[in-house]
Amino acid sequence: MSDDERSGAFDHLFTAAVRDGLGEEGYGSWRSIDEPDAVSLSFGFPYPESFPHDELVAAAEAVFEEERDTALQYGGGDYADRLVEVVAERERDRGIDCGTENVLLTNGATHAIDVVCHTFLERGDEVFVEAPTFMGTLKLLGNYGVEITGFGNDADGLRVDAVADELERREEAGETPPKLLYTIPTFQNPTGTTLSRERRERLLDLAEAHDFVIVEDDAYGALRYHGEDLPPLAALDESGRVVRTNTFSKTIAPGVRSGWVLADEEILEEVTRMRAGGANTFTQGVLGRYCTEGPFEENVAELRGRYAERRDHMLDRLEEHMPPGTDWTEPDGGFFVWVTLPEGIDTDELLPRAAEEGVTYLPGEQFFPDDRGEDCLRLSFSHVSHEEMERGIEALARATRSRMAEH
Amino acid sequence: MSDDERSGAFDHLFTAAVRDGLGEEGYGSWRSIDEPDAVSLSFGFPYPESFPHDELVAAAEAVFEEERDTALQYGGGDYADRLVEVVAERERDRGIDCGTENVLLTNGATHAIDVVCHTFLERGDEVFVEAPTFMGTLKLLGNYGVEITGFGNDADGLRVDAVADELERREEAGETPPKLLYTIPTFQNPTGTTLSRERRERLLDLAEAHDFVIVEDDAYGALRYHGEDLPPLAALDESGRVVRTNTFSKTIAPGVRSGWVLADEEILEEVTRMRAGGANTFTQGVLGRYCTEGPFEENVAELRGRYAERRDHMLDRLEEHMPPGTDWTEPDGGFFVWVTLPEGIDTDELLPRAAEEGVTYLPGEQFFPDDRGEDCLRLSFSHVSHEEMERGIEALARATRSRMAEH
């Protein structure tokens, strides 16, 4: 519905935060182009051959067979409960001191972030984020009417020094500190960068000194292709102020829409209260069975190998085809490469041309809470074949060169 | 965690609405007793033999076979889309003028109510409800820090005359009108009563005159056992101010955790924005297949027959066993009978004795936003066998008589 068709009949009954955002596109409406003939490097889609179709059907059969009366009832059966244990165990394997009392299963990672926001954020509150950061979280924060301040990333992740400077400045000026700092410290979306160990510790010190909560989104943490695992923020934290959000979207499939919040028990209690509503015990039971009896871990190991190839292939093709002056990140895991085009080419303007040449991507601006990022774009290497990747990067190079020629 | 063990370390960072409710039990914590040897008439559980286990497995197989690449991807495939069409078609069959542009699929009915609240409610806003009403909605409204006013039900449902009086009084006194009125007009939870046609029309007139939104929760509307269907509020409404919430929990299974919001397009746009996060396309695809190719309608028809028997059996046993002075409702549909005990017996106090005698129920107080309902209780006839029902009602009668003997 375009704005001039709106009657606005009910606008005055919406919350102030909703009224602030009237006419804005919602979650899931990203600035992109749908061009069927072009290779899409736009979205962080897992490659569909990785989905465990047969295993999920077999799991459903087994769960229904064993839990005839409870599997589809309110509350679910044992397999649904076992999924909570699987999550707690996996998080303990990452070095986090936790049990099932710290885990709330959610309908995906964004739902996890949403209930955390619902617990902490009121209109006018201050939130710090990386800039660029996951566009979904930016949309979601918009729903709470909060003030968002973005801090840059470099090869070692979030510029924690810049965060420290701003916190100090605010303290001296008597300005409001943030309530939350939202970060994707490992294989960040969209840059693919990872926060160094040293910066992780400094960030935790800052959270403690300035009394804010860190939301650690670790959606890609299980998918490392190079180097050694770093401890999650929640594993280094001793204060209980790191709230972790995570998902099975990248390790099983997005369609199962299952994630979790991991938090200090007192925080989790309130998050659980604010969640409201029951769980999809059908899905949770199926995943509980798949994760305990199925080949979940083996599949994740295979995913790592496959995605590593795709990542290498994308970096090689960028090296081969992109004109001088193009920069890009070299992620050790996750799905994304962040590209900065030469001569400050506007990636939003370039997109129709790129689509015509045969590739689509997400322009960089939508990953920023402010107006930055116009010469950047995000590429996803997760779901196209080698041949499509080749065609896609060649098309991006052609579009970029033809735009450079006009300068 | 009991209150005296709480450190309260993060309380100051929570929202004011969260702080208001610290220490309160969350959604899903109902005042009941878990007594394995007693017959539970406490919860609105469908009877498990009704769950379409094999049909859902068959649907999953078919969806994965036909939609190999999209069924588990973000966005889902055609069957997930078809579920939206199924919902719109069923709502049109109820007489509501709507299309897929009016439907948002949600993770169950409570999630549907929650996103509607998130769109309209701010702390301090006024909300009208039936009293008694669904305890889940009362908990959920508590998360928004709103002021709740309850209005009684009689055999024709919500006392709309009392609502009218209060609206008029507020208008004359210059007091704040409600933003929302939440109602379950058909086979209400917990009373089983149904709002008459005349009251439906008057309620809509009041909403228009006093400019509030009606949230019509129709979770039980498809399960009528006696009498003729009445048009839903949304079918009678011409202003667009009725927002409907509904669920497949009672017609397929609670575990599939699938519901929807049906609303005017301008309202639905904002509700969709406030929803944030993706859909469980796995479940939606399976249900889309089951509802279009599976025996969904036939199963609902069978459910009506089975629940009608259960309802009749409960009413007969109440008539047979309960002491004089006991009152109960006679629902034409849904899952519940609302019982008022003689001599003002406190149902919360009586519960341990009833459990000892062999039955559990939900005491009435938790269905009220205030302190009423202490001599009432809710019985569910949905999920016990005839033999269990017999034992349960006999036990309730024994407990009641023994308490009366002490008066």
C-alpha cells in the first residue's frame, strides 16, 4: 500500500514507536532487486542440498511413534525437552558455564533478539551496534523506538576503542549510556570479521564499568573454516551481563525457525515471561530427535567443508575479476564477504546495472543505522554453485568497470 | 528461583513493565496442582487420539518431495503460501470480507495476540476484557504494563450494557477510554458462553463511537456442537477496527503452534512490521499440504462430533453428582464448563482436597484481572475419557460436599 493510499484511520491508536515508523518497510523487506536471470548473491541462504529432508521426516516418524500422546500436545514430549539439553550441551562445549535453566528456545534468532529487546528496551533508550550490522536487527530495534549509535569494524571486528571513547565522552557530558550493545562478534553479518580476544575482554570490562548488557548474536559461530575458535563473550563474562542469541537456521535449515536465548538465570526468567505463548513442540521434538539420534554433528562438519570451498572460490574470483581499488574482507567463517567499490561508486545506484549484467547483491546502506555504507555491498557465498559464483562475480566486475569508465 | 534468592543485579536495566511484574509467574504458570493419580480437568488440551500424526508425516514427505529447494529455505515454498490462502478462505466462509492481504500467520494464537498488543499498547494504556477471561491474555497484557478493566459475562456473553455504562461514565468524567477491548465472543474461555447477535452489533457501535479496537479471539469458533453459527464480529464490522486472532491448536494440534492475525490492511501492515523475524516454513508447508490435500475438514467435522459427546457427558455427570446450589454454564461449543460452587466455597482452598479425592481443575481467580472468581472453577471436557470424566466429576462432588459439611 503506498503512502498516499493510506487512510491513516487508526494511526492515532498505534504506539508512539509504531507511529514513528509508519510507511517504513518492515522486517524482510530488504533493498534488493528480484531479477530471475541474474545470479543472486544477496541473501544468507544456506544451499538447499544441505537440508536434511529425509532425516527430518524420519525424525518426525520416530517422535510420533514413541510419543504418541505428547508430541503434538501443549508442552510436547521428551524429545522437545532434549532439544533444550542439546543446546545447553553445545553451549558448554563452547566454554560457557550453563545449564538448561539458562536456555529459552525461541522461534528463530530474530525472535530471540526480539524478546530480549522486549525485556530491556523502552522508547528513547540508547543502543550501541556495529556499523555495519545485521539489517534485521536494525529493523527490529526500530520497532522499540530506541536511539541507535553505530561503531565501525576493522579486521579485528568492532572498534572497541571507539566504543570506549564514546562511553567516556557520555559519562563526562552526563549523557545517557546505552542499555544494550548488540554485536555479532564472530563472522559478523555483513562484514565476516571476528572480534579479537583482546577486544572481547575489553568490551566486557566496558560493559561492567558502564553497566550495560551485551547481546551476543552468534548465528554463524559454528561455521568456522580457518583458524582457531575464540571463546564467545558469554564464556569470558563473569558478570552475567552477556545475553546470547543463536539459531539452527544455518546448521539445520532456516525453515525450522528454531533458535534460543542463553542468559543469566535472573535475566532469562524475565525474558521467558516477556516471550508469552507456547512453543512449536512439533518442530522442537523433530529437532530434538535429529540432534540426538540423527547425524546433526556430522552434517555440521560437512557444511564447514562445503562452505569453506565456497568462501575460497568467492575470494579467488574477486581477486581474479574485480578492478583495482576494490577492497573486500576475508572471513574465517560465516556466509558473507563485504566489498568496498573503487572511486566511491554508489552501490544502490549500481544495482540495476549489476542485475542487467547478471548479478544481484545487497547494497551497503541498509546495514547502517545512519547514512553510511553507500560504496559498500554484501555478497553471500553460501547458496550458489561454483559456476554461478564465477558468472556472478564476473558480472559484478563488468558493472563496476563500466561505472568507473563514466567517472 | 524464589524471591529472596534473587540478586536483582539487572533489575534496573529492565523496562518499567518488566520491573512492575518482577517475581510474578510467567505465561504457562497457572495455579493448579500436578497430581498424577487424579483426573485432570484443568487444561484445554485436545484429546491426543485426535492428532493427525500419520497425515502430518505424509504431508512432510510430499512437501519435501515437491519443493526440494524451497520447503526449508527462508520464505518457504508454495505449500506455505497456500496456508495463507486456506486461512483467508476459511475466514471468508465465516462471512468476513477478506483476502490474503489481511492475513499474517503467527506462531500460535498467543503470539498473534502479542504482536497486536505490541502494535497498539503502551504502558498505562487502558484495556477492557471479559471477566473472567483467558488467563494467558491477562499474563500477556501484564507484560505491557496496561490498566485492565473486566466486565462480567452472562448467558448471552459479555455484559455489553456494563461496557456501555463505563464508556459513558469515562466520557463524562473526562477519563481515558480503552485502546483495545479483548473478547472471546464465541464459546468463551473459561465460561463457554457466546455473545448474542444483538450484543455483537451494539459492541461494534460502541467501538466506533468511542474509538477503540476490538481484538476478537476466535480460538474455539470452529467447534460448535449445538445451535446455529453467529457471524464473527469481523463479519459484522464495517469500520476495519476488529482485529481477529485465531489458531490451528484446537483443529489440528497445539504442537504445530500455528495461528494468525486477520485485520484491516493498514493495521496488518504495522502488525507485520512489529512481528519481526521469519516464519516456521517447515510447519507452514506441512499444514498447507494437510489443509489442502489432507483430510483437514473431515477431521474437524469428526472433532465436533467427539467433543459434543464429551460436553454432553460432562453436563450429565454434573447434573447427576453435584450438590444442590452448584451452578454451571452449558456451552454450545469449545472446551470449557464454568462452575460456581455452593455456599461460596473457595476453589483455591478446595483444590488440594479435590486432588486427594481424585480430580484437578483450574481455580477461578486466575481468570480475573481483579480479585473475583474465588467460588468459581474451570473444567475442561476436551481430553479425558468418559470413564475418567465420571471419576473426576464424582471426586469434585465428594470434595464439595465434604467442604459444605464443615460450614
